[in-house]
Amino acid sequence: FRTNASRYDKYDRKGPKVFAGEYAAHAKHDPNSWEAALSEAAFMTGLERNADVVTMTSYAPLLCKEGHHNWNPNMIYFDNANITLTPSYHTQRLFSVNNGDSYVETQIAVDATLKNRVAASVVKDSKTGQAYLKVVNALPSTVELDVAGIDFGSQLSVDGFYGKPGDKAVKHFDAANAPKLQGSTLSLPPYSVSAIKVVVK
């Protein structure tokens, strides 16, 4: 999934539109892990970037009753009394509530040595005027990105998660683990996905 984040960048703009249906990732022998959710998030930055051709997407399978698995992964598990939301659910929701209807070109340059491990996209909601920067760091160390040219407003407003690759639950950012902005450098925590409110004219 990480290597397919750029899958549609060179897609024929005059060709048929794409419905990316029933997509899901899992690490080998480790379904529904945080690493799988991070990989899906990196892929989704490419979907946002190419929404002119990828007009619909669908995560699947969506629901699975515990003890009745036909396959893994699934997004939501349930039994007669409980619901378990996977890391993939939280990542999908993060993208869905921080979305837009247009893609914003940016000057964020990801170093070639980080390719397939760090991904970013910016979208804007034309109705509200709000824009969102999505950034994924699928590396075990902090990554610093040059975000010169992006206006973060008066205060960095971040939603997102971090964790370890094999985690089955997400950890919300707290003050110690959230991305940090120093001048034009944005520091991304290890194994994290972030949605940051930004200002786009």
C-alpha cells in the first residue's frame, strides 16, 4: 500500500474514472495492526491527490462478527455485546472528518530516501474554507519536513494517532507526542498519522 501511494499520479486523465473498491491492508500474519492502518493512510494521501480520477473508494470488508471470520482484515468487529474498532477504522474516520472537495498543490518535498514511508496531502473544503494537511510517518524515528509556504495559523491544531507497528489500538496524540512546528519545520512522531488544520487562500 505504501508503494502504491503514487499509483494514480500518472494515470491517464482522459481515461475512465476509478472506483477503488474493497481495499484493505495488513502486515503479514498481523491483520488489523497499526502498521496496516498507517499503510492505508499513506495510500489515501495518493487517493486525495488524484481525486480527479479516483472518484470513489470503499474500504472492505467493513463488519465481522467475532468467531465467524471468513477473512481478515475487517474494519469493525462485534459480538452480541461489544464492538471493537480497529486502527484502520480510526484512520479512515480521521480522513473522513478532515476532508475537502479540492486538492491543494504544496511545496512539501519528501526526501527520496523516505519514499514509501512518508506521505502528505492537502485538501480544502470550499464551503467552509478550511484546509487540512494529512501527513503519515511510517518510520520508527521522528521525521522533519520543510513546510515553508503552508500557513498553520496562530496555533497548530492537530488530530491524529501514533503507536507501534503491532498495536491493535490507537493512541491519540498528547502534548508530548503530537507533531511540533519550529519555524518552517514540522516534526512528525514515529509511526504516526496526523490531520492538521491549515490556512489556504
